[in-house]
Amino acid sequence: IPVPTAVATDDAGNIYIAAPGGDRVFVVDTSGKIRVVAGSGVEAFHGDGGPARNASLNMGVNNVPNGIAADRNGNIFFVDKFNNQIRRVDVGTGVITTFAGSGPGGYYSGGYSGDGGPATSASLNLPGEIAFDTNGNLFIADSQNGRIRRVDATTGIITTV
């Protein structure tokens, strides 16, 4: 696993690893088998709505942590840092989608906007760590904006905490 920087587990005991060195997300399942969950290894933005393993990511440089978390349904969420987005992999279908952030991609090219609207329309700027609360709301460390953002689990609306 090239340059692992963040790790998360799900309720089934799987271990998920963000590895920006290869722009991929890996899983170590309960039998110890390692496989790619998301990322083709090509640094770019591509693949929303398709198989997560075929998607292009831009997770950042090797020494920059990237948040990763599993929701209560076992879906995987991770920071696609240099695309200024949070991506979601549906564990049932293997399809990747953008959960929060509208881009654009590029180092320090994000912005700050979107409070009170859909998380997919909001601007983030080099998001860092992510975490779920007990209600399923996702919190995002919007690093370069110096803010914590919250995506409501029911409505998908983003706000600043």
C-alpha cells in the first residue's frame, strides 16, 4: 500500500486505508485480503457514477493526511483533497459519487461557499479529516478555509459549525 495516511474501520471489521501515494483507497477485509476499493492510480478527477476502482482521484501529496470514514451502512467516504471534494463509495454497488464539494481541482484552488445549500454545490478548500456523529451527519475539516463544515444526514445540506 503506497504511503498510507489515514485509516478507518466499519462495523463488519474491515479496515479502509487512504493512500495518496497511489491515489487509491484500499480495504483489508476480515480474512486479511487487501484490495482496491477506489482509484485507478491515475491522478485526475473522473468516474463519478461509475465503478469506484476505475475512478481517477487526486488525493494529494504523500505526506498530507486524507480523511476516511465509514457510515453506519458501511459506505466509504474519503477526502479527494486536491479535487476539493468528499467522495462516497457505495459498498453495495461499488459506485463512486461526489458527496460534498464542487471542485475545482488543484492545489489551493478551492473556495468557500455553499452554506445552506446542497453539499455537492459547496466549495471546499483542501479538506482534511472527516468524521460521522451518532446521527450520521458528516463533519469536514475544511482546512484552508479554517472551518468545520457539517453535512446533514437527512437533507444533504452543508453548514459551517
